[in-house]
Amino acid sequence: DTGVSQDPRHKITKRGQNVTFRCDPISEHNRLYWYRQTLGQGPEFLTYFQNEAQLEKSRLLSDRFSAERPKGSFSTLEIQRTEQGDSAMYLCASSPPPGGTYEQYFGPGTRLTVT
Amino acid sequence: AQSVSQHNHHVILSEAASLELGCNYSYGGTVNLFWYVQYPGQHLQLLLKYFSGDPLVKGIKGFEAEFIKSKFSFNLRKPSVQWSDTAEYFCAVNALGGDSWGKFQFGAGTQVVVTP
């Protein structure tokens, strides 16, 4: 399967703990996005990478959230000192280089539950 | 800031009925428009997309959408639905230029239930 993969698929953690999620994009895609989706809502943009550069970060993203893409391939999203309000589905998407169709391909998501 | 609104949160219809889901966006510049579908237990999949040219675009599984620039709309249609079309449907807008380049703005989604 050459689609976008995410790990883990589910994560249950206690409030105050740190969690880290991983996303592996489609191999030739140089753009990578993180979204968050809560029940009854559409995905909400969190941050965006082009290669290893983080080009945009949502103003809604608190300082407890950090994302990296150190070699321009996989990416990690870390949430420090988790809160119950962080419970959501975290989605990763990737898209081809500029000049393409800007279509984004989504992974299966990581469902985070903070107890 | 751009926004995307989907008119219906829940739609229930019978098999063979016609489906139309509304989507309106607020952005005055050039946009790319998408409809994504999320079947139960599955991840988001692209249904169709509009970038330029013919405003009537056809996607997978018999879906089509029409871009009406003057109305800032991109409504999704299917003439005859099947039980397997039960899913959540999301409209998404990618505004080109400014500080919005790259990211998608999604609507809240419409849950469609097709009864046998």
C-alpha cells in the first residue's frame, strides 16, 4: 500500500502526559499537512510542511503542540501536557510538488483519547 | 478569513432518490474546490475536484458537482443513490495566494444515510 500511513491508529493517554504521532506521506509528495477533526466537524488545519520547512502553523495551535519533518519525509506531531480538549482524530495528508493539482491524500488518522 | 459552509448536517433518503448537497465558500480569489467522502470506518477519500475549465465536474461513483462562481457555490449531486453511498461528505476549498496557500478549509460535513 503506497498511501499515507499514520501510527498509532489509537492512543489513550492520561491528562498531563505527552504523546507523539507519526505520519509517513506518499513517497514522492513533498508537502505534508496535519489536521485535527472532532465529532461533527470537518478537519481543521493545524500545520503544513514543504519538504522539511514548516511553512504555516494555525493560530489555533497552542504552544503545547509541535511538529517536525526533519528529513522532509515522515513527520511527527507531539502534544505536551495533554488536556481533555485535545481528544480528537489527528489526520495527516500529503500532496505532490507545486505545479500539480494540490489534491491532498489523507491517512487513516490517529484517534487520541485523553482521560 | 475564508470559510466553507455546508447547508445540511444530516440527510436521510431512500435508495434511487436523487441527492444534492450544498456547499458555499467565502473567498474572492482563485480557489480549488473538492468534495471528499468518508465511509464508515474509513479515511477521507477524494470524490471529485475542480481547478479550472468546465464548471461541471464528474467524479467517482456517479457523483458530479457544479461550480457556480457568481454564487460561490460548489454543490454535489448524484441522480440515484445507493445504500453504499451512506457516508459523510465534506466540501473543501483551497484558496490560492495570500496566507491561505496550501491548506484546505473544510466544511462541517453532511452525514448522508441511504435507506434500502
